[in-house]
Amino acid sequence: MMMTTVDDTEDVALDFGSEEEAEKRRRRLRHPVATIFHLLFRVSAIVSYLFCGWFSNSFIICFVLIIVFLSMDFWTVKNVTGRLMVGLRWWNHVDEDGKSHWIFESRKGKTNESAVESRIFWLGLIICPVIWVAFMFASLFSLSFKWFMVVCIALGLTGANLYGYIRCKVGAKKKLSAVATSFLGQQLLKTATSAMTTEQK
């Protein structure tokens, strides 16, 4: 019976392809549908603003069409594409006292986000409000106050998403655990104070 042994000098194949594979994954779109819808509604609102007058003389129809596109964009970016494309989300929590708490979160741990998707997300998020600012100055200089109103709504919606995601990326001071801890602490304090006031009566 013949036994073979592995010599220390023998070449062993190492798996170096895993780094290249990870880099290829970062370069491709992981969520192509979300990426399309991230830009679709934004671009549709801008195109509608620019060319709606060619197809309709009614300001109301143009206004409603632009606001619908902006609302769909706001919801899509806030609830879907931010989470999928860059691992960020922001939301609002109203406590029992009616106080509003804004929460800005980012995905913990190592993320395998696509660099292409991340670039598309941030470029779309930043460029569109800049375009709306240009439209705002154009409507002011042309004294078109009805279009100025449309642009202000567009800036409000796109600016809210931009602000929320910037806070998630660089300025989120409170993580979900900190918010939950402070909320639990507030509830315990309220319970203790209400129990003390009922005992005093």
C-alpha cells in the first residue's frame, strides 16, 4: 500500500478570485429596478415642469402631474431606494405626548453595497434639488409666481430627502438602540411620577 504525503515545497492553489469577485459585485447594479425608479420619478417631474406647457394649456393639470411625480419620488426614495441602494433610512416617531422624534439610521456592519448604485443614488439625490433651485430663480426673475409655488413644493420634497439622507450618512448621533433606551427611560420616569402623584392624593 503506497501512501502519498504533501511536501512543504509543493505548490498549493490559493483562492485569489474572491477579491476580484467582490470587486465585480461592487461594480454592477444589485437592484436595477430600484435604481431605475430612483431616477424615473425625479426626471419625470423635471421633464413635466419643462415641457408640460407644450401639451396642455391648463396650469392645474401641469401642477397635479408634477406634484404626483414628486410625491411618488419622495415615497420611493425615502422608503425603498435609500434602504436598498445605500443602506440608509430616516423616519419620524411620535411618542405618547405627541412629541416628534426624527430617527436617522444606517446599516451596521460591513455592507456590500454596489459602488455604482451608491454613486447613482447620491448624484440623483443632490443634482435634482440643484436643478429645482435654478428653476426657482428662473420663476422669480420671470415673475411667474404660480410656477414659483410648484418649485417651492419640489424643493421641499427633494430637500427633505436630501437632508434626511445626509443626516443618516454623516450626522446621525442617535442610533436605534439609543432612541429605544431614551424612550424606555422616559416611560419609566412617567410611570414613577404618575404613581407618586396618585399616592400623594
